[in-house]
Amino acid sequence: MVQLSGSSVVVLPIGLNALLTIMLIMCEQNCFVNRERELSDLQVAFRSDRAELIVIYGRRRIGKTELIKEAIRGRKAGYFFVEQALEKDNLESFKKIVSQVLENPLIAKGDLTWEELFELIADEDKPIIAFDEFPNLISENKALLSKFQKIWDELLKNTTVKLILCGSSISMMENYLLNYRSPLYGRRTGQIFVMPLKARHILDFGAASIEEAVEIFGITDGIPEYIKEVCYRRKHGERLDEVFQPNKSLFSEAEILVKSELREPTRYFKILKAIAFGNTKFGDIVNYTGFPTATVSKYLSNLVGLHVVAESYPVLDEKERRRNKRYHLSDNYFDFYFRFIYPNKSELILNGQITGFHSDYNRYLGKVFEKFSKEFIEERVEMLPFRFSRIGRWWHKETEIDLVALNEMDKEILFVECKWRNLDYRSAIKIIGSLKEKSRHFRWNDDERIEYFGVMAKSIQGKEELRRGGFVAFDLNDS
């Protein structure tokens, strides 16, 4: 999600080819790729003739720091990583940053307050000040939020200063900066929630094929640092089941993330494990964990607030949303971790591997392939028989369809099944036949709609013949 209120989109001062060249170089150097839109929005804000207060947030390892560093490259800017330290120690560090930006060594030696430092910054023309991991500053002293409100209102609001507040603690960023009760509420001029990359972007990190990219996607999702780590190890001959051994960084990352945000992590771990093993209904989670209903409800709400768990509903199901709600882990890394690593830690520590991993992982990739297929279809709309306004998974009682895309205005609808395997023509036709049967349960414009049916798989023999027959057919060769 990118939102920069009050800023219009303009052309960057460099050409498109130059931008793509830069992005390719960046991919080779530090795996910062496919952030063109966020970069563009920041560049627009930096060129504006007003003060800008931009909030950037997103989960750890998502690429926020690289985004900021690339955006401020070559500009009058100060980048300040806030340590988990006392306020006075961070203030001392910030003085050095301001001293460098203003090229005045006396500032670093002076006994200056936050207000006095920003008063000096306010006299400059379009300086950029970026606080990375801003929550570390306010966790030690919540009153600093009111101080920053005063600084903005009295010192910065009528200048051309560009202030960036960035953080990985989503709960703190949303509660203390974006919430309407925050002292800074209503003052931000823009916000960027940094999203994961798409599965296809894993090719830019060195995946050997789109099939390997999907396999890596099942572990890393679109988190750049995780992708970089797995691709590096794959490049040096390691198998997938070797990249999460106890001496590797991915072995404990998920638990560290949860522990940094929540108390009583062991209960949260059990809920996350329940969902990873397919218990997606509320009642199933309660039964699996054995926790009281009120406890599960509260913990799920907290996990949803942290963007670790997401609520999902059947596409086009506004009526019975509460009854049909399901839960899933928001990214593949959490899903993978609590499906494979967390319940098998003892075996991993003892043997360095999980018994039967490859066959189990291949089955797990069926769910991952559905996510990949949705991304693929969203980005290949020109290859479909119509442009859709909605797309998503659908279920009703025991009937489930992997993807349903529809155009509500023209009453066109496409049903798609996703299969993580190689199909011959006969198998594909059989799947489509079963899909037609299931589609009868989808109650929407029954007598008027125009229906299309399709299948997506690893590979499809007779794909062109299926297309000539009026079916939608995609495989990894189309990626």
C-alpha cells in the first residue's frame, strides 16, 4: 500500500531506461528491487515546496532501510538509526547527524535539545531527516511523541523540511503514529506500508527457474533479506532442507519477530502452528489449541493487528462474512516456519534435517502455488477473456474453488483451479469438468452470467488445444 496525500505523481528526473538500469545494479549489489513506485513517491515528496512528514513502516527485513537510503542518495539528508538506548544517548547521536548535514562541527559539541536541533534544521532548504526504527525512541519515553508534535507544529510545519519516521514494530507505528489518538495524528503528509515482493521477483535474486522461484517463495515469501539468504545458499549447492538448519539465520527468525511484539509468546506459537497445519476456522483453532474461546479470540485479534495473521472471506460474500471467516498466516515464511521448523526443532538440532521433508514440502507448495497463481493472473489480465473487478478464493460448506475472478458490471466470471503438478490434456479436462460442477454452487447472476473455466499448473501438455477450446490455461512457461 502506498499513500502520499497531497502529492501529485510527476516524472522522475531520470529516464525509464536509466531507472531500470539502476534497479538492476541495485539488485546485484544489495537485492533492493522493484520498489520503483515507493521511490517515485518519495522523490515527489522531496521535491515539494512544503514540509513533509512521511511515515514508513512494515515488517522486519522487508527493505525499508534500503528504500530510505536509495531515496536520499545524493541529497541533503541525514539518516539516523535509533538505537535501543536511553533518550540522552540517542540525542547525542542525533546531534552528530545534524552536525554532518549542516556541515557545522560545533553542533556535535553543543548542549542542544531536540527542539534546538530541529530549529537549526528548519532554516535549511529542503533537508531530509530520516529516523529509522523510530519506535526505539518513543518506547523509552512516550512523552517524546508530544514533543515531536510541538516541533512539527511550531518549527517545521511552515518550512520545506522532509521528516521521515520509519519503523518495523507495526503495532507501535500504527498505535503511536497513525492512530487518531496519537499526538502526531493528522500531521503526516504521506505514509508507505512496504509490502513484500512478488514471487516472480525472486528470479532477480538468482533463482535458476520460475519453478525454483516458487519453491523459494514457499519459504521466504517476498521478504528481500530472506530471498537473498536462500538464493545465496542455493547458489552454493545447499538443498532447501539445509537452509533452515540450527546454525542458519532462518532457524529462529519467526520466533524472534513474535517475541519482540508480544507477551506470552508460547500461546501465540500454538495458535500459529494450528493455522499452519490447516486449522483455519475459529472453532478448529480452539479445538487444536485447547485454549478458551475468549483467549483465542483475543490472541487472534492481536496477531491480525500485527499483520502476522490475516482474516479471509469467500470472494463476493458480504452477507455471511462472520460465519465464513477463516484465518491464514500473512506470509509464507511464517506459514513455513510453523509448519516445518517449529514442530521439528528437536530433529533439526539433532540430525540437521526433517524426515520426509521433500514430499511434505511438495504438498505444502500446493497452497503456495495458489498464491503465486493469484499474483500471476492479477499481472496478466490482458491474457484473460475479460478484465475483472474482484478476485479471490471461494468456499461454501465442503465446496472450494481456488480462484474466482469476476466483473460485476458485465456479469462475467472465471473459475480457476491451481495444481502444483504437471498435467496432460486429459487430466486438465477432468479438472475443468470437476470445476464446472463446483461452480454451480456459486450463486451469482445464475441465469445471466457469462462463465469461463481455467486451470493453472506447473506444466500443461496440450495447453494451446485447451485455449482453442475456450478454456483459460496457464503454466510456469507463461511466467
